[in-house]
Amino acid sequence: MKKYKWGILTAGKMSAKFVRALKLLHNAELYAVGARDISRAKLFAGEHGIKKYYGSYEELAADTDVDIIYIASPHASHFEHTMLCLKNRKAVLCEKAFALDTAEAAAMIEEAHRQNVFLMDALWPPFQPVYRQTKDLLLKGEIGRLIHIDARFGFQAPYDAADRKFNLMLGGGSLLDIGIYPVNDILYFMGTPDSVTAKATFAGSGAEHSINIIFGFNSGQTASVFSSFRVSAGIECTLYGENGNLVFSRGRDMSQRLTLAVNGKKPEEHSFIPEGMGYHYEAAEVMRCLDEGKTESPAVPHSYSLALMNILDRVRSEAGIVFPKQRPS
């Protein structure tokens, strides 16, 4: 198997988590990191044993030895940074939220096709043991026909208008930061909703700090989603079926728990604690696809990323969430 040289775009906390997971893969080489401040890049490189460091993203993208670039900049910069890397013919794994809106995501995918290079949305859930086990039990009919899903992600974050979580210029708000996970749960287990109703409450910066969403399906199925930076709601998803329920949750350390409660039977408990907080699964998928000459992942195809972004667009429209840097449709 080829050993791939990874470039890391940004030297922040998320990049540090990903880099630690990347070290678990024998075919991944931590090769370079880029940041806007070369001193930060140098410090990050030293802390994580990375060979090269750059004081600009342009230099990182131009390095001909880099095979894959992992992008962990704020949401509002994903379009710019992904396009930069794609135009330098680098394979890209871009953190969620993949883009600010569907228009940006579509343009990114179009550029990947034009350059004939790999591009993947760095969605954590589809690769995790708890998601795979839940989907398997659902498909086996363990809880019968799926009727309703209730999913939430909430924690208390100190308010700071300049913090990326509350800064609209950076794509701030709970929806794209943490709400994307329960929204993804609905898409992953039920598909694309036919109707969307959403109500948000806003912080002083104009970014929403909490949002409640109701999804409806022509099949008669329903779903509810809640995300918040204001309350400690935890991270949990319950799938209600005619014959029982599936409940999965995770901790902030990415430890995962699943309960299968079939009517009339003793509940079954499952727990999973993946290495590297589970981030290495995404990196392994990128390199597997490159080994096979693919430009998109069958686990997270471009069509899935577009479907998720489209749902988020519909939610924002319903809730009155507007980002200043949003590209024209």
C-alpha cells in the first residue's frame, strides 16, 4: 500500500485531534502543516512530529509532495480553502460543516470533478461503530417500522461574540457546529424530509445559540432535532419503532453507547470506545479510495453531502439564519 503524505490546514484544536488519530494509520505520514502565523505552524509541527511547516495556506497547497490535505478552518472558510487545495490538485478531506450552503458545496464538488481529484466531507458519524450497529439493527427489522426519531446535541458554551461559535462571519451558531450531527442522524436513518419547520433563538451577535427543528415525511414518519450552546442537552438519538426503540449516545470523548429495547424483552446494551476518538476511520477511507483510484467515497458520496447541505439551507431559511459571507445562489 502506498504511504500518503498528509498536509494539515490550520493548527488548531480540531487539527490536533485529527493528527493524533492519523498516527494510528501505518500508511499515513504526517508531512506538513500550514497556518496563517508561521510561529503557530512551527509550534504545532514540533508538538506533533510533523516534518514541514508553512506560514500560509497557499504554500501548503503548493507543496508538490503533499498528497492529501485535511481542512479544519472555520465553516465560512471551507469553500475558499477547499478550492485552493483542489486547484493545486490535492485530495481533500474537509471538516464539517462542508460549506456554508449548497451553492458552495456544489461549486467545490464541481471543481473536484474538473480537476479529477478526491474530495470528501469529513463527516464523523457514518464511520463510527455505534452508527453502523444501529443501521444494521434497523435494517434487520429489530424494532419494526421506524416511526419517529428524536435527536439532540447541546452543551453550555460561555458567550463571546468574537468566538467562532457565535461569530456570524465565521459561520457561527449551533446549527452548523453541532446541530449538523442530529440533522445528519435524520438523513442517515430516514432520508430527506419532505417538510421542515424550525425555530431559533439568537445571541447578541446575531448567531443562533439554540434551534428546534421538526421534519415531516410523506410516509407519515416524523423527526425532531434540537441543538444548543445554551443548555446541557447531551448528545443522544432515539429511534422509535413499532416494536421497540434504539437509543444511542456519545460522550464528548467520542465514547459510544447503544441500547436496543425490543417490546417485551430485556434491553441489550452495547458500548464502543474507538481509538483516536474515531477520527482515523475518515482518514483510512480517504486513503482506501485513493488506492482504488476513486474521486469520491461510497460511504460519504458527494450526493450525500449535497443532500445534507440542502436540508441545512432549508432549516436556515425557516429559522431566519443568514450568514454575511454567503455566496449567491
